[in-house]
Amino acid sequence: MPELPEVEVVRSGVEPAVTGAVVAAVEVFEERSLRRHVRAFGSFVDLLVGRRILAAVRRGKFLWLPLDTGNALVIHLGMSGQVLLRTPGSPGDRQLRIRLHLDHPEHGELWLNFVDQRIFGSMAVDSMQATSDGMPAGFAGAAAGDWSGRIPSQVAHIARDPIDPAFSSDAFLSALARRKTGIKRALLDQTLISGIGNIYADEALFAARLHYNQRADSLARPKATMLLGAVRTILNRALAEGGTSFDAQYVNVNGESGYFSHSLTAYGQQGQPCPRCGTTLVREQFMNRSSHLCPRCQRLR
């Protein structure tokens, strides 16, 4: 599933193409890709056609495009969703679910294709509400406007992510110290800290030498601070390398793969020697997924 770096790569890729563009037409090829659109709010197509897009914003794994109506187009990539920029008339993408025809004042006509093999992702037009802390709702590059302090109602329950300028390290560390659960469960809790999925949780825990089942409330403040620092470092490294691509489902807006998969030290490296101590890395069952770790460096204490 795409995590923060992959979604940020998409956001930064579409930003120059969509900001200021008017939605000229919308084609829906798969109604299941509108599962999160509340139909009582209005027709998905009617709420978009003729509307101007103001920016591209991200919080954690959620991406949204604020509209000049005060609403927003919310995009969730799910397991295999892709947002691809195409030239009008270009060959159709396989698994194309929704297409937005955009008219940009500088770039002219563009297609924004939403492609999704497993159809777990979605698009929805949603209302906006003020952020609880009065700060900008998410990361939007250099863009700013009246919309910045407002967040889609479907995203409002999602916590800020650790590379958000408005993220509070003190508030997060205090909340973490109260969690009576395993540290990996805490990192994956999007209401506590957003944007971290299985890949980057395993990488951060390896860097901090923590077992995934270590109780969050057992961590001393310096150790928890070290873990948060590891999370930020790994997310920023993954961003610099275009995210993590294991197959053709994880691509940027031009269809290109990221290459952070070549820099992974724990995730997917079972059977390989630990780069610190040489012990064979293992994969263990965790919830409905797996955890990858060094049984020596990351002992449960």
C-alpha cells in the first residue's frame, strides 16, 4: 500500500499540472471507485465540472485537491491506486477507473487518470471543515490560500504526519507514552501519527533497535525521541529516492518507479545478514501482515 513518501511523490507531481486548472469534463468508468463519495452531497460529476482546482494537499497518505467552491476532491490510493498525467488522445491506461479532463491556463489540456487494479482506492468530493489547531491542514508545497486552514471531513480524524511543519513532537511523544500497546501498532495508528505503513515502520524500528511488540509506554523519552528521529530520516530518504516500488503498481504521475526499495535494510530482507551484527534477519507474523527484524539487535525487553 502506498505510504507517505509515495503519496507525496504523487502530490508534488500533480501540483503544477492541476493548480489553477478548470475541470472541463469527468468520465467515470468504474462506479466502485466512488465508494467514498457521499451521493447525498451531490453528483460527483456535477460537483467537479466547471470548478477550478486551487492546490494539491497531502496529510499522511491522503491527498486532496481544494476547489473554488470550498469543497475538495479527495483521492485515496488504496492498495494499488495511481494518479497519472496524460496528454489528451494518448492510449488508454489499463484499469482506468476515472478520468478528469483539465484545462490549465499555462499547460493547456491535460488528462488526470485515476488507475486502480484492485479498486480499493477512491475519489470523492467532500466538504471542508476548519482544522482543530487552526494550522494549515496539510503539506501543499509553497501554495497558500483561504483553503489551507480547512480539511476534508473524511480526513479530519487523521493525525498530522512527522514531516508536516505543524506536527508537534512533544504532543506525539506524550501521547505515545500513554499507549499500552506494541510500538509498531502505535506507529501504524493513523489517529496518532499518519503516513507510516508497514515498510517504513519496520525500517524505523530496525534503525532504533526496537522490537515491534515492545510496549510503547515502556520506552524512555530519549528512546522514543530517537525512534521519531529515525522515522523522519527514513521518510525523507524515501522521498528523495521517489518512494518504494516493488512492482508496476507504485509509480509517479509519469509512470516511473521509485527506487528506495534498493535502500531497505529490514523490510523484505529476511534471510539476509543484519548489516549491524551479521545475524540472519527474520520475518514474523504481525496482525494481518509481517514484521521484519533482527532477532539479536531488536530483542523484546
